[in-house]
Amino acid sequence: MPYRAPVAEIRFVLDRIVGFDQVNGTELFTDATPDTVEAILLEAGKLVETEIAPLNKGSDQHHSRLENGKVRAAPGFDRAYAAIRDGGWVGVASSPDYGGMGLPFTVSTAVNEMMASGCLALQLKPLLSQGQIEALEHHASDALKALYLPKLISGEWSGTMNLTEPHAGSDVGALRSKAEPKGDGSYAVTGQKIFITWGDSDLVENVCHLVLARLPDGAPGTKGISLFMVPKFLPDENGNPGQANSLKVVSIEHKLGIHGSPTCVMQFDGATGWLVGAPHGGMAAMFTMMNNARLGVGMQGVAVAEAAYQHALAYAQDRKQGKTPLGATGIIDHADVRRMLAAMKADLFTARAIGLACAVALDMARATGSAEWEARAALLTPIAKAFGTDVGNEVASAGVQIHGGMGFIEETGAAQYLRDARILPIYEGTNGIQAMDLVARKMMDGGAAAFRLLQEVEDHARDARSTQPDLAGAVWNAAEALREATEWLLAQDLNDRFAGATCYLRAFARVLGGHYHLKAALADPARLPLATVTIKRLLPEHIGLLAQMREGAAGLYDLTPDLLAQ
């Protein structure tokens, strides 16, 4: 079925759930009026429906490919990317000083969600550029900004990030790539990087690689890593692509999904690069890009969930099989199918609200300089990434289930969503890493940011008791249980926190889901049935999750490798 951009649903979340009015109420974002945002979302939705979504299935069947050392994009991507480029969609949130629209990151996040729903493999390209743009805006020299930002923001050039090496995986500090000073302000960068999304492309004039490498005096581990801009073509005196740099694509990975997106092995052989940020400060600069990408990937999970849900709902409405208490109708009237669809829709709403709440917090931190908003954004980022991508997988899997045997047949299209979604909990920091980040680094404030958010949940639930006592009481009790669990967590050693981290993050998302659905039901009575499903059927999962969290690490290590192998 054709994808329909959920503009009205996104607007409801922005206007009634996550408080976007706070953002356009700041001096920095006064131009982001409701009418402006509405027009942008409608135009983006139209682009996705007409130009991007029709390419999704074809790009899965006819992959990006490596020919004579050059990557050739999937058929039709040239036209769709040109529409993205020419519409200025890469630079929605980028600085007007370099050609961007200067709109809130929240608006860009909503646009990106729709584009990823249309074709995840293609949307990855502008997403990586946007992350690189933000890293350069924060850390690059004025000369690098002047040279690279206009081209990246316009979409003429595209960006990548090069972290992972074959021997290191998530242990970035173990990298072996090196950078030698050339004596003219540039560096010779040598090393191999893997899993480089859109590492090359015939859609743009130049591909700009941000590469982590170690200077000769760099200390071991992450503290000795620096970041370098290494373009595919060295800019000439006019800033146009000139001589080819000494780098190449070794191969394109054969993947489970997102076949239209070339995931490259990159080789740098003394390639010329320029330092971004301070020497040995590469991780700080790269984390700017990674944090941008983590929320972006979380919203990609939402995007896949939206597309998979629409696909499954249409099938359930059309497929006739058996009899139900409502008569001989579509399978949508079977209780278990209705249960699956309800859970899919409920979690889709929760994940979207968490992601957009995180984007609002990022915008408010930027617009106000508030440490509390910055802490809110930091707290929500791992939850948005992990829960959003888990929901993408779960909704896509349920979509296959609703299709029954036909879901296992590629022609129906249901399986592609599941294959595409499976990478999302892995890249930009696995969801286990996100959970560990939540219970460790994000709790270095003694849990202050978490407690502030939970207080808001409890205050809202208390106020809602006069109109929805049962639902509000359940949300308040869950938030209080999470508060007590957070207090317990803070008293544990780090490994016991890590053992329960995934359960804690999921429980936090469940409580936020109850909160957001309660707000939705109060704002629109038509949303009460879905809120009831969420709060009565899904929210109670927090009890078991928090019980698992409190078990700590000991029991896991009692199950030794020998016992696991029996």
C-alpha cells in the first residue's frame, strides 16, 4: 500500500504532548511559527509520498553496487536525492550563515522521520551529512567551516563518520588509524574503517569523511584520539572538487537489510586530512555527531514502525478469514490481531513522543543555555534511541505476524521492514551501550535529571485524577515505582547497574509512554481507548522489568561459560 505521511499525528505530538510551543516561544526560533511548521511538514510529506517512498522496494531488490572502485546508487536514487538537495532538506536545522534554514532541530527530526519511513536506505545519506554539519559547526576552524559547510548544507557534498575498525568494534579507543603531520597544516591519515554508511556515492560531487585517528603523540585509549576531515576529492583554490585523495572503497558489505544504502569498508593510505577541533579532542567532536545520530536513529525506528504499521493495518482490513464476534469480516476483527495492532499503534505513539520530546529539549537547551534542558536532552537521548529502535523491530515483526504466512513472502513487502529495522538497535551505539550510558554517565548528577522528569509525570498524573482517576492513578504509581528503583540503582556498583540497565531503560520508556498517552487522552477524548490499552496492558510491564533490574549481576555470572555450553 502507498505510504501516507502522518503529518497530523506529528503535529498533535508537537502541539499537545511535547510542548513545541516552548521552542517557537524563544527568541532564537520565533520564525518557527505554527503555520511555517505546518507548511514544511506538509511539503516534506508530499515529497516522501511522491518521490521517496516509491523507491523503497526497488532499492531493496536492486542494491547499491561497487563498480571499478566507485559506488553506484540504486536506481531512482539520483532523482530522489536531487529533490532532497534542491528542496534544501539537508539543511533544515543548519545555520543560515552557511545556507541552512535555521529552523529548530525538532522540525528537522520530524522531517527525517517521514523520509526514513519512505526509504530508510536513502534517508541515511542526508542524516549522516546533518550529523557532520553539526560537528563542524561546533568544532571546526572558521576556514574549514567556510569551505565545507555551504557544500554540505546544500547537499552538493555529503558527509560520513569513520569510527569502527575491524579489530575494535565498539571499543573505539583500540583504533590503529594514525595521522602524521605533513608540515603544511594538513595530515596524512592511514588506516582502515568498516561499517561506513554511504562511504561513497555517485549522487554528490564530493564525499567528506570525518575520521578518527591517533597523532604520533596521542596517548593510548580514547583520550589520545583526534578527528580529521578527509575528503574524497581535495578542494581546489576555488573550493571545488580537485585532485582525488588517497582513499578508496575496498568493498560493500552484503547485509540483511537497507540494501540501497552502501555500507563500505574504507581504506585511507596517507590520505590528506585536516584537524577538526583540538589535538586529542576527537571523541568530544565526534560525540557531537554521534549524539545527533543517536536521536536520528531512534526516529528511524519510529519511521520503520510507522511504515510497517500502515502496511499491516491495510492488510488486516482487507484480508478475510474466519468468523469473529463481529461477523465474517477482515482479520482486523479477530481479538488477537486487534491486540497486536493496538500494541503497535500504542508503542509507535510512545516512541515518537519520546523522540520529539528529546528534540524539544535539545532546541530549548540551545535557545536558552539552560543546564536543566541540556540534562533533559542528555537523559532522553539513550531512551529515544534504544526504545525507538526496539519498537521499530517489534512493530515490523508484528507486521509480519499479522500477514501470517504471506508475511514471510518477500513480495508482500512486510519482511523488508523487519530486515531493514534489524540494524537500528546495533549502530550508533548498541542498545545495551545506550542502557549502560543511561545508568552510568546520565546518572552522574545523582539522578537529578531523572527525578525532575519523574516529578513532572507524577504532577500531571495527580492533576488528571479528577477526570481519569484509574488511568492517572496507574501512571502515578508506575512513576513512583520508577523513582524508588532509580534511588536503589544509584546505590549499586557499576556492574550491578549494567546488569539491569536494559530493563531499567525499558521501564523508563514504559512510564513515559503512560504519561504521554494520558496527556493525549486528556487533549482528545478519541484517544482514550488507545491510552487505556497503553496504561492497562503495556505499562504494567514496568513491574517485571524493575524486578529484573534489582537482581544485579551476580546471578548472571553464576551461569558460567561452561554451564552456558552444556
